[in-house]
Amino acid sequence: MAGGLLFGCGADAAAPRTENADAAYLASQGITVPGELVLAKRVDDKDGAHVLVLSRKAGASPSAPRSGRTEHIALEAAYYARQGQAWSQVWTVRDLVDCPGLDSAAAFFGAAVTVTDLNADGKAEVTIPYKLSCGGGVDSAQIKIILREGPLKLAVRGESRVELPGQEAFGGEHTYDKALLAPARAVYKQHMDKVWAAVSVDRRK
């Protein structure tokens, strides 16, 4: 999940400049990573230089610290802006699962993380899709897609559509933030619908 996909929504969507970054670059900039580095990108837009950092930290559940099982997984997406010679955190997206005694999973869809300029204002929008599950068997996972543009936060939340050979598919329901349904945000919804279609289907063999 360490890759990233950069795309716009429509012919007029021009994404800001991006470049992949690694752990050595983050360390050189004094940016700490709370766990395993999943993805990092440098982003340059109208507002200047930024860094996007996605990380994952897994371990035992706090309620069963000696279980020897991975039952607590925390995801974090952090966005930094350059302030002089230092970096200031602009926003974070955090989520987790804690599943003592159960199977647990949490991961970003790295290939579907996007940096766009859908409204052509020169400022980057960052879209972060990820999944969470706590249970086992063939249950649907929670799917969340978060779009951030500075203080603006929009989300689509739902569950994966599970497709099993020879059986009827189930799941796939999702809801939108009310703000995302406003006509002025149609371009954002169109983009997030594309991301949902790319990440929400769970085909089992």
C-alpha cells in the first residue's frame, strides 16, 4: 500500500505538483512518524510547500497487552505546511480499531490516495480512503473516504461490497456528509464517488 495515484476529475482539473518522499527525507525535515510509514508526498500548491504523511501503528489491545496478537491498529494521515525553516501540522485524520479476541484489520488504500485541484483555485485537495474491520469470516469492512482542503473536511462512509463466487453480493451501502450533497460541491462528490468505486469492492475467491 505504499503507492499513490494522482488524478483529477475532468479535463479541467489540474493537480498541484507532487513528489514522493521517503523516511530519510522526513527525518531530515524533523517530521516524526508515529509507527510504520505507509506513504509520504511533497505537495506544492498556491499556498506553498506541504508534506502528506500516512502511517500505521499496530500492536496488542490495551485491554490485553500480553495477548501476543495484533488487535489494536491506529491509522494517521498528517498534512504539514512549511513555516519558515520548519513544518507546522495543518490537519490530521486519525482512526483505529481495537478488537481484543477478534481478527482486526486497518489499512489505507494507498493507490487511491489523491492530490487534486478540483475547483481550480490553485489549492490542493487531499483525498484519503481507508478501511477498518473487527471480527472475522466474510463480514464487510468499514470504508471511509476523507477529503481535506485546509479546514474543509468532507466524507463518504459505508461498508465494503463483498462478492463471493456463486453467491449474492452483500454490503456496499454508504452515506455522504450533508455538505457534500450541496450543488456547489458536485465536483467533489463526483470525485469521491470514483474513489468509492475503486476501493469498496471486496472480491473473495
